[in-house]
Amino acid sequence: MPAENLPAGLFPPEAFEEAIRLTAGLPYRNLGNVRIEKEAVREEKPAPESELKKEQEAVSGDDYQVVFDAYTDNEGKFSYELLNKDLIRFSRRSSIARQMIRDYQSVEKIRLYLCTAKFRTITHNEKLTSREAKTIASLLDDLSPRGIFRELNAELRRQLKEAKE
């Protein structure tokens, strides 16, 4: 079922048939594991080595695993709800976050501060940089189909709005 404007050699018809067969009537979360055949894999540009090395360190590092484990629910799944509730509570308790809100800092800056401070506390790593915290947060965000900080962003916008009034 490829579209007419799609080059015929780009995707084999078997790929479309397999996708239709695997996804027929199933919601997204009930889909099985994706199987990739080696011949179907296209070559991607390698990321710059420094960025790749930083990301690999964050993923394979203990800090990422500790943060992931801290917000895992009883069923063993990562809970975005736990993460957001914890960061929202922290935003209300933190004097620095409240000051940032009074100073009308951007939601991204406030969120970065909250993540960095909270991840430092959870991992007991005072040397965790904001860049590393941002990398961990972006890796966790990649797990979510709808965005990991949706509720936190809404709460921070609400707090900023209240501070303006």
C-alpha cells in the first residue's frame, strides 16, 4: 500500500504487509517488539563522537539507572506520573524555584533547575551537571510518546501566571 509518490525501491511491499499485519486493530501500547532485519536497516550518519560519548555515559551510567529506578512503579514500569508529581512538589518547596518564578524565568530554565537539583539528590552525585541532567531527562522523554514533562510544564505555567497577577 505504498503511496504513489513514494519511490518503489525505498520500502519493499513486504514491509507494508508486515506492518499492517502486526498493527491490525491493536492500540499502540499492545504492540509486540519490533523486529528489524539487517538488510532493511539503512545507514545513518554517525553523531559527533563527543556527543555520542556523553550520551552513552549517561545511558550506561549509574546516575541514569538510579533516576530510572527511583520513578519505577510497583509493576516495574517507569512512571511519568510519579516523576511529575515529585518535581511539582519540589517546585513548590524550593526557594530557588519560587524565586525563579517571581523573576519570570522561562519554563525550560525552571524545569532544568528542578531536574538538576532533584537528580542530584536522588543520585547523591553533587557533581551532576545541568547538561548531564538534561541528557538524562531527554533520554527519559524519548521513552514517552506524549512528552514526559507535560504536567510539570502546565503547573509551572500556572505558577508563572499567578506570579504575574
